[in-house]
Amino acid sequence: MVSIILASVFIAVVSTEPMVREFAGPTLLYVEFVFGGIFLVEYMARVWSAGSQSQFSGFLGRVRYMRQPMAVIDLVALAPFLVGLSGPESMILRLVRLLRLLALTKLARYSTAIRLVFESIHSRRFELGFTMLLAACVILVSSAVLYVVEGDGQPEAFGSIPRAAWWSVATLTTVGYGDLVPLTPLGKFFASLTAFAGIGLIAMPTGILAAGFSDALSKAKADADGVEGNVQ
């Protein structure tokens, strides 16, 4: 099943190339319908087998299972395969094509490592949320400061806080495109502070996720050792 998921994602990616669609459009459409059929059977089988669990037994229980976040994502990812994606190019059509990439979420059911990553994110969601809130505050403050300091000299780039926010995000994430730069000494000073703050803010979620993944891996190993001990 993992190979089918990866193959479907590969087809979804290459089909965004106009030359590929022109050369192998009908074949790609047929392959996508095949993948859609496989995913539909797999989805229906999971909905049916969910009834074996007490909380999802019966018709209403299966409906409750279908309302679970992962089940909803699976259904949304399944729709583009079955509807078909032929027609004139448009932004809506491109958006619908992108929904096929949600098939990657199915890998979490077949890969222990990916499942552990999701578990680590969930277990550290409050710490990550605080980090995101802190980053948003830094972006807002740095954007406001650059708006005040550089707004008169560069109104196109820093003439408002939303305009300055693009520079703040690029600097805080240590990307630094260089398309917008402060020119005044005071602006450069605050830009330096923002850049240093970005180093710390990037490191924080990295450390949080690493600790969460380590805890999830240790728990998985302990559970596996416990199962082996019971078998013996």
C-alpha cells in the first residue's frame, strides 16, 4: 500500500507539468482513476472494519468514525481521483489537483516513524503553540518598528505594518531574500536584533520536536518490549 500511495503522489506531481499532460493525458487520467478505485476500496474497508471497535459499532458508530479528522482528510484526498481533473487550466483546478497530495497522510498508518512524528507533534502541541505565538509577536513588533523607522524613506517596502511584515518574516526565518533592506542606521540596528531573534526562534521548535520524538520513540520501544515480555 505504501508503494501505491507514493506512486499516486508521484503521478499527482508530474501531472502538473503541461508537457506531461499533453503527451500522456489520457493515460494519466486512467491511472488516477485506478488509484482512486484502490483508495476507495481501502477507505470503505476501514470504515466497515471500524465497526469492530465498540465506540464505532453500528451505523451511527461508523458515521462517527467517518467524522474523525484523519478519515475526513482521506475522504477529501479521495475526491479528486474520482471526480476527474480534465478541463481548462485554472486556479481552482490546480487547487483540486493539490488535494491529491493529501494521500501522503495515509503513510502514517503504514509507517511507524511517521506515526511517531505525528505523536511527537501532538504531545508537544502546547509548547509549539507558544513558540508560534512568540514568533507572531516578534514579527508584529519588528514590523511595527521598521514601519516607524523606514516608512518615510521606503514607503513601498515599509509604508505599512503589513508591508513590513514580509521583510520581518523573511528575516526572522533566516531566509533573507534581500529584496527589502533597511537603509537607516536605526533600521539596520533593529534588523540585526530581528535576525538574532530569528536564530533562537528557529531553534526552539527544532528542540521541542526532537525531544517529543525522542519521548515517543522511547515509549514505542517500551511498549514493544512489554509485548515481547508478555509473549515469552
